[in-house]
Amino acid sequence: MNLQRTAPLHSGAGVPVCGRGGRLFAASTLSVVALFVAGWLTLIFNDVVYTAREAIKETRVTETDASHPAAVPGLPPSQTLFQKLVSPEITSALWLSLWTSAVTVVIGLGFAIPMGYALSRYRFPGHTFIDSVVDLPILLPPLVIGLSLLVFFQTAPGRLIEDLGLKFVFQKKGIILCQFLDSASFGIRAVKLAFDGVDPRLEHVAMTLGCGRAGAFFHVALPLARRGIVVGGILIWTRAFGIFGPLMVFVGAVRMRTEVLPTTIYLEQSVGRIEVALAVALLMIALATVALVTIRLVGLERQ
Amino acid sequence: MICIEGLHLSVGEFALRDVSLTVEAGEYFALLGPSGSGKTLLLECICGLNRIEAGRIAIGDVDVSNLEPRQRGVGYLPQDYALFPHRTVRHNVAFGLLRQRVRRATLEARVDELMEQVGVLQLADRLPGNLSGGEKQRVALARALAVRPRVLLLDEPVSALDEQTRDTICRQLKALQRTTGTTTLHVCHNFTEMLAVADRAAVIYGGRIRQVGTPREILQRPCTSRVAAFVQAGNLLTAQARLDGPWLRLTAPGGIELIAMRPSADAPAEGTVPFMVRPERVALSATAPTTCPAGTTVLEGLVQHVADLGPLVRVTTVCRGTELLASMGHREYNGLGIVVGSRIFLAVAAEDVHVMTT
């Protein structure tokens, strides 16, 4: 028996453009899209050109250094840009960024799915207030999260948590905590909107067909909200991957320990190695693009 | 099979109040009411989707008032069918059986049998988004019947369909109910739908059950003028009533006088009363009838308007300033040679004049 579970994607149908007014309207909206994308691509292109130029320049210098008869024995030779990028500091930061943001997505969705469903389906006193609190981190400057966490872990409850062995301040766990607090709201909002779009009547029917409340959730609401959940995951990951401000305050910028890629960019540019900072930024852009396209293809297109 | 006693439920400013209703086993029962009358809410109470505040709901011998929907043994077909959009037709029909962990061979046989029964077998691998309204309705029906419910609850199952499909589906629903013997409660707001399917029916509005009876009784003998208006009584008037031997004489505004049967004990016998005459019970003739049975009222009027309603013709007449409707088949109409503006005679038998309580 062929029990197909998934529906094909309904990619937005093209709207026919008719008449002069219609063409003008379409052109004006599309030109805004073009302006935005072109602005970003110009910035990235300039970064690429600058980095490439510096890389070529450094390669020449390095070759000259190595063959120079006056090269001082014992001193390390100058590194090329590529060598700097694959240095232990930066690869460690890359790995730390990737796994902490991945863990944050899992934890974030672990909160976003039940919270999004509860806020979408149930009405209770204070619903509007709680809904607003969920959105607070979206409005706050990210730095505030780091400051608040730092202050919290100076108080009795914070110290108690640390005494129990869960140390966050200047620890890798602190990175995940910062990423989670900064990004979860985006995921919760996206998931709630997804559940808002699922007709509760479908769950009601499922309940008359043998499901309990939880069964109706798992068999009906969750599969139908999958698209929004994937979007929520993407939002959490992008936010977590690029977080910087709170980390500087709460976990610091200790090389090989609490250094993630945004921290690397900051550290490199602060010592004047702009080309390395830009190269790391480009690496982040490339990674983010690959990840987002993959998630979209795997998570969204299948629906 | 379904026994509701003193049910009460408030939702915002609306409330179902003191609802009591009994649907017998194997009966096809229609719940008729206008939009916002509380019929869907009542259906959801029986399903268990709304927890009642007072009263009792029993299905069979079991008080289900506090049971979860899945424990009530009901099959529910909501107004918009609510097919699971991410599952194929086959999987929609199989949904309830999968939850019951029925053996695969049994499940497949049952699903195929049901899809064939409702005529959607050829659509088995399609997704609901690609189905027409009638096909969706059939799939939703098969899905509800798959779990062999003790009671089938249909919430306006044909209201979203075109008239032709509606008639076909109504006939199929009735035939299917006869075959399966499932007690069925069918919510509708169209009295022709009620006539097409129901063994018995109830009229609900304002959150209260107003009348229970056979469809014919509700159509011919509505208990209140509101019910009469809802079942499109046609000629709905108020009159001064007075007893006159075996008859009740009704003097309507404009001075037209009709004769009704002497009312039963609970109906008003004097004073201002609402009454109705169904248009199909008004006989028209071009000349004054020479002999009439006792109790027949003959009125003289003018033809104001003629409307072709397809199977019927509706003639609007005016008798002393009061508008009265008559309807008949085309053959009868053609034999009368009616012309707008011509003089016409209307004959109404006393038993066709129905006096209501309010």
C-alpha cells in the first residue's frame, strides 16, 4: 500500500504581468529587489577583491622571504593568507562556531516547537504579555543579553547553578547559552506562525479518529508546520552563527577556547590584519550560503 | 442511541441552553437551523471537542460527557471536510484504522472497500488539494466511516457543493446510511436537504431546540412563526382568531377571513395568533368554485406576479391588500391560463391553515 505522507511543494505561482501599469508595478518592485541584492553583492565582491589582492601580495613577499639570502635563521617565515586561514586558531574557531550553533538549533527548536504550539493554540490570562516577552530578545541590543547573563551569574541563583557544576561564564557552554537566548525568539515566532497556519479543525478530526491531543499534534499539526519549523531552524542558526556582542561580554575572546568566527574577525581586525578578518568573513558567508541553500533544498522543497 | 439531556454551554455571548434531544438507533436525524443557531456547537459537544458546562450526553448506554473524542465512538465529518492535506486519499481514509493498529491486510481491505463504496477508489493516490468539492466530501465520509463509528456526525456535509452534486450526495448519504445502519446526525440549514435525507429532524435557533418531528411535520406544522419562516412557509400572517363551532375563524389585516380547524388544547383559540398556509396548499381557479367541502375558504384576488422556479411555478396574488402565494406544477399552471393582472380565486382547506403558538 502506497501511503504517501508528503505533499509536493507549492512554489509560489507566477503572477501574470499585464498591461503597462502592471509592467511598471512589477518593474518597480523588482528594482527594489535588484538594488538590495546588488548592494550586498558589491560589498562582498569588494571584500573578495581586497582579500585576493592582499593574498597575492603576501604570496610574493613570502616567496621573496624564503629565497632571500638575508633571511634570519630561527625566525618563522611570513605566512600566506591561506596558511593563516588554516591556522589552529582559526580552524578551532570555525569548528566551535559550527558545533555550538548546531547545538543551539537543536535546543532552540526544542523550545520553539512546544512554545510555538502552546502560544498558537491555547488562550490563558497573560497570553499577550508572555507573547511580548518572547519577542523581547528580538528588540534588545544583543550586548544586553551578555551583560544580563554576567550579572545573573553573580547573583545567588547564578552562583548556585555554577556550584552545581554547570559553569557558563568564560566557558564554551556560555557560548551556547548566549546563542540560545539571542536566537530562540526568532525560531519561536516562526514556529508559532506555522502552527497558526494549521487549521485546528484538522486536529479535531484526528481526535475523533483515535488520536489523543498529543497524537493529533504529532500526526497532523507537526507535519503540516514542518515548513515553518525549518524556517525557524534557519533563523536560529543564522542568528547563532553570527552572534558576537554578548559573547565578548559573557565568555570573552580567549583564543582556542571561546573564540568563534565572529570573534576571530574582531581579533584579526584589531591587530591590523584586515585581509584575514575579511577572509574569515567571506568564509562565514560561504558557509552560511551553503547551509541555507542546503536546508532550503532538503527541508522546504520536499514539502 | 444519542441522548442529550439539559445540555448547557456558553461561548462568549452565545449559549446552548437546556438542549434535550434523542436520536434513535439506526435513525437518520437532521438538525436544522440558520447560521449562528448553535447547531455546529452542539455537534462539537457530541464529538467531545467542546466540554459541556451542564447536562449529559449519552451514546448508547454510555455517558460520554467526560470522555475524550476518541473514546466516544463517533465519526465526524466537518463542514469543510478537513482532509489532511499532506496525506493521500488512501492515507486519509486509513488514518483512523492506523491509529487503531488494525492488521495491515484488514486495513487495506477495509480502505479499498470504503473507497469503492463512496466512489473514490480511482483517486486513491491523489492529494486532497487536487480533488473537487464532491470528491473531498466522499473521501471525508469514507474516512469517518472507516473506524466503524456508532454514530456518524455530519456538519453541513453538502452545503459547499453545487445543487446537482448536492442532490446526488444526499441520495448517496441516505443509501449509505440504510446499508450501514449507522445512526446519523446531519446538521443542515436547508430544509430541502432535511426533506431529502432525514427520518426525523429538529429545528434549532438561538441555542435552543424549538421543534422535533418528522420533516413533513416541521414543514407542514411548524410550532412557531420563526420556525415557519425558516422552513419558508410562504404565507405567514397574523390574524384575530375566534372560535366558531368546529372551526376557528381568522381575520387577517385587510379583512380577509380564513377558516382553520379548531385548535388543540395547547394552541391559542382567541386573540391575535400567527398562522400559515403553504403555497402548494393554495388551489387557484380562474372562476369561482361552485362547490367546496365544508371549512374551505374561497378568496378573490388579482394575479400580481408569476415566477418560474423550475419544477414549480409560484403565483403571487393580492387579496384585499394582503399578499398570498400559491405554487403548482407547470401542467396545472398552463391549464389555468393565468395572466398577470387578471382576477383569480384562491381556495384553502381548513386543515391546511396552521395556527401557531407564537
